Amino acid sequence: DEALVRLPERPVVYEAIVTDSMTFDKQTLTLHYYLSVKGPADTTAIANSEIKEDMIKALRGTTSVRPYKEAGYNFMYTFHSTKHPGKKLFETTITKNDYKQ
């Protein structure tokens, strides 16, 4: 599967992100996506990029999750390294306050 959020501004990075799985926390209304990063993007520098802002912009325009956004769900993303299994590169949560602005 490809990542839920495709961001054309930095295609080299985002083509290297693969969705591994997703969970849902009913208590917090959070969809949690677990992603693997491969290739040149497989670095902790991903945490220092503008990825969260790019993800918020993309989430605002994504119609496939509209019912979840309308219900006020949170979207959590955890990026893991492919080259160093088990290593977390970056984690962020996007809340309704982020994507409804």
C-alpha cells in the first residue's frame, strides 16, 4: 500500500514511504498509521523537515477521509526505518485543530 498522504512537493521523500498498518483507538478517536521509510529518505532528517505542515495541508485536501475529519478524528503517524528495523524516525499527531484551520 502507498502512504495515505501523497505530497507532490517533495516526491522523492514521499515515494519512499509505505504504509505498513493502521490501528484505531476508539477512546481518543485516533487513526494511527504505521509507515516504513526506505531509500535516501530513510534518515532522522525526516523529523527536521516540514513534513507535519505538508501532511496537514494534504490531509485538508484528502476526500477519502472526509467522514473521519467531519467526526473530528485525530490522525497519528509513526515512521520507522527500513534500513534499521525497529528504529522510529518520526512520530506526529494531527488533530482537528490542525486540519480545520
